[in-house]
Amino acid sequence: MDDLKFGTRDKRGDWKPAKPLETAPLFVLPPQPVRLLQWLPGYIFPWNILFLAIGAALWFWLTPSAETLKTLAPGWVSYLLVRNALLVLIFFGALELRLYVKRRQGTHFKYNAKFPAEQPSDVFYFKSQNIDNAIRTFGLGVPFWTAYEVFGLWAYANGIGPWSTFAAHPIWFVVFALAIPVWHEFHFYCIHRLIHVPVLYKWIHYVHHNSVNPSPWSSLSMHPVESFLYWSDSLIHLILPSHPLLLLYHLQVTGSGAVIGHIGFDKIELGNDQGMDTHAYAHYLHHKYFEVNYADGTTALDKLFGTWHDGSKEAQARMEARYARKVAQLNQQNS
Ligand SMILES: [Zn+2]
Ligand SMILES: [Zn+2]
């Protein structure tokens, strides 16, 4: 595919999309029903429907019975841990293998022309972003994921929380399934904004931001406190009527969904003239500039608080003016 039909490449070889990013027409006044209907298919396909399908497959075929889940036991807990680790290995690993190891599409649609393997740094274990990120993913990300899953399933099996069935609340379940990625992003915005407070950033969030040029393994590479906060969005299933299948889908949105923001490519090429949109650019800009795009644009929070960067020159100028004001304020305080 000719990526220059879709964007531009600068002198360093970094590629950027020509079209500015758009926020979802969800929280706009007056409501925009036509735009909403046009936006909806891209919201559902391919990623969220894939996560729902994985969640359903896990629930029907790869989760112990409610009878087993009733009592916490090392056997089924470690089974879920291994199951989730394998899932991450296969899903994240396939993307890493295709795009970063075999480099099937070279730097086509790649925001940063460099590959992390070419940039050893002392901030990482063994000076390697890939090894460091993979250790943190399997050593912390997947265990936290599993811990929240174990807690949710154990609560379900013991009747703790307003669990229900699709047959009893079909409309609510469809609405809830559609709302879960929005809730995830809202929750992520809140905890993410919190850990960008300088003292918390230096203590916690710097770990994730060590990967300035993120790749799939960066997705769940976090400080344990960030992991603890990140996965807590799934606790909503103990407050609102839900079903374990929706919980497992939600954990896919939170876990496997994290890879979408860190792919580093705008499209995955699927042939000579076909490509799949990744929606990774908003979060890539966050890794590049730190104080923009705390969320991905499904919620309107970045726009509301003036931190939305859509990739355009105007957004860049707005961000630079904001940084200049901040520096001037700090200088004034220090003088
Ligand atoms: Zn990130
Ligand atoms: Zn951040």
C-alpha cells in the first residue's frame, strides 16, 4: 500500500496521517444522530466485536464451572493466569512478530520510523524496551488482570453483586455491552489524569512512559500501582446488573484493547491495497508529547479540558502555547 496517499513522511522518516483525528459524536449538543450512526460501525468493528467474541469463547469454553469458582483454590486461579498469559502471548505476540520482528510492512504507516530494538536505553531492564516491557507485562500486567477476573468470577459464583441474565434484561445487556468501552475510557482518563500529577508521575507513571516509541509489549507495561488502578474499571460489574460473559469481554477491552493504542502503526496492511485501521494515533501522540490525549477521543474529556491533540498543525500550536504558558507560570513562581 502507498502510505503517502493517506499521510505524509517527514525528514526523519516519521509518518503521520493527513486527516486530523475526530472525537466520537457521543457527548455533543445538539445530538448528532446521523454522525452517530456513521461512527457506530467503526466503534463496533473490528476491535470491540472481536473482544466480545473472545470474552464469549472464554466464558463458554475456557472458564471453570460456577461450582468450582465458588471456592478460591490455587488450581483454577493458576489455570486462569496461564490462560490469560497464553492469550496475551498469542495476540500481542502475533502483532509484535508481524510488525516488529518480521517487519512485514517495513515502516509503512509507522508513526516513528525507528523500531524499539534499534534504541537500547538504560531506563529499561537489560537496556531493551522489548525485554523490559515483556517482563512487566507477564510479571505484573497479566497477574493483575487475572486477580480482578478471579475476584469478579468468585463474586458471581457466590451471588455477590447484582448479577443477572441476558434473558431477563436483553436491552440493558446490549446497552451495557456498547457502553463498556466508553466506561473503560472514562475510567482510564480519570486514573491517567491522576497519575500525571507530577509527584505521582515520578513515582508511578514514568514506568509506562519510558516507552516513548511504544510497541505492542508496551501496552500493559506499568508500575504495580498503575496496574492496580488500571484494571479496577472492571469493578463496575459488582455495581450494575451484569453477567460474567460481559465481565470477560470487559477485561478483553481493558487488556487486549490496550494493544490498540500501542501498535505504533496507523494501519495493518492486509494485502497490496487493503489495510485495517488501528486507531493508535491518539495514544501515540500521548506517548510522544506526554500532556495531550489522556484518553482516545471516545469520551469528550480531552476536548473539554483543552488537552485534545488531533495531529493537526493547529493542535500542535495550541499544545506549544499551553506548554509556554506553563513554563512562564513556573518561572514566575520561582522568581
Ligand atoms: Zn500508553
Ligand atoms: Zn500518560
